[in-house]
Amino acid sequence: MTLPTMQPDLEEPGAAQLDAPPERKPEPHGRATFRIWRGDASGGGYVDYTTAVSVGMVVLDAVHQIQADQANDLAVRWNCKAGKCGSCSAEVNGKPRLMCMTRLSDIDLTKPVTIEPMRAFPPIRDLVTDVSWNYRVKQEIQPFTPRPPDAADGTWRIAQSDVDRVQEFRKCIECFLCQDVCHVLRDHQKHEEFIGPRFFVYTAALEMHPLDTGDRIPALREKYGVGYCNITKCCTAVCPEHITITDNAIIPLKERVVDEFFDPLGRLVRIFSRKGQVP
Ligand code: SF4
Ligand code: SF4
Ligand code: FES
């Protein structure tokens, strides 16, 4: 006796979607050409390398393969290969990217793939740039300055909503891709007058911290150059941690500068509600 087989009810709402295979991009295979910038502070140029590509590879894999097989002296900085150390920042086909998180399946491999060092910072060698300017900038920002503890045991009381507000800023991995893409640094070279989006995120994390009593508003206007930012949001677009740099960090900082310097009433309110007072 033949038992009747159960057929899926394709008329049932959603059944077709449940059975549909997940959308997949074609995985790379065969060979591809990578046009890598080679050189140092005195100058350089592009060199083409053709190498085998296969399923699951990222740009950093291709660079390592080229380094192993064809260019043992190719300089590249990396550490985690997991998108968490911020070391492998470069420009892939003209866009600031983490090489370890850029899948070859997302790139058109029918043309040479251009890989260059970040352009906002001085080249050291090949894909490695000198990002030490960022560390000097960070040292100049007033550090965390907490109010005295709220309780005798040395602890504080803070609202969860205040914690939530600054949480995203703490995801920064200091890859400096946002600094690289910002035209104020990249094109106008305002490194002496403008701290860049990464450090507006850092400053916002401190300014909005519920325990901090520091006041970085005058420095934001004068020394950190927040006025140079014209809110193009390019920094937000390249952040691998998806931090809402412009809307959640830079615009609130700009508003605080306006309140402090151009709105006398707002300034009075700010003085009376200044951070450091126990809510
Ligand atoms: S939004 Fe401001 S900080 Fe971000 S890239 Fe544009 S100009 Fe630079
Ligand atoms: S804010 Fe985003 S893009 Fe900028 S350094 Fe941090 S993680 Fe990188
Ligand atoms: S190697 Fe660490 S972020 Fe790419």
C-alpha cells in the first residue's frame, strides 16, 4: 500500500518565504588582480599582483597571500582579523574599509581591486600609515573627571537611560576610518585645528557621561574646531561599528557650543543644571 505524501500548502501565507533559500552572493573563484600601493614617505606607485581567490576570502587574505607568494616585503598592519582591533584600515577601491571585514564576494573582481593606505595620515611604508597624531590629540582632551561618590561606600547612582546614551560611543575600535574620510583632515589638512570625528565621539562620551564634571565646551569651539564640521555624515557612513557619529555625537556637541556661546538664556539654564550636581 502506498501512503499519501504530505505536500506543503503553498497557498498558506508565508509558506513560500519559509521555503525560499537564503539569498547568496556568488562566491569568488579563479584568479583576481589586486593593485596595491607600494612606497613610503618619499613616494611610490601601484603594483599589480594576480593571485588565486576562493570561497570566504576577505581582502586581507588576498594581501597575505600576495605577501607570502609574491612580495615578501609588502608592509601591512593587522592583528585580530575579526574587525575588533582597528589595525587593518586601508582604502579598498577608494573607500575607507577594514581589510579583514571586506569580503571579496562583495567586490567586482573582473577589474583590478585597488588597495591603498589611508590618505589622511603620512605613509610609513606600503599599506602602513603613521596614525600617532591621533594619540597626541587624545592626550590633549580633558580626561574623565567624576563627581564625588554618592554613597559612603564610594559608589555612585546613575540612571540606566544615561548609561544607554553613551554606550554606543564606547564601541569605537579606533580604526580611524572616520578620520580618513573626513574632508577637513583628508583634503584640507586641518590636523592642527580639528580633532576629527573619532575624537568628537570620545569627547561626547565624556561630556554626556552622567558622572563627569569636566567642561570641554570652550575647547570644542576654539581648540577642537567643531565648527569646521559641516555635517556631511561621511564619517558615520564608514564606521565599521555603526556608531551614529554625526547625529548622536557631533550635532549634540555643536548644540552645546551654541547654547554656551550664543544663547544667554540657555547658558543660564546650563549653569544652574551643570553636571556634577547630584540629580
Ligand atoms: S560629518 Fe563632520 S566630522 Fe564627519 S566627515 Fe563630515 S565634516 Fe567630517
Ligand atoms: S568612530 Fe567608528 S570609524 Fe571612527 S575610529 Fe571609532 S570605530 Fe573607527
Ligand atoms: S585585523 Fe583587526 S580589525 Fe582588521
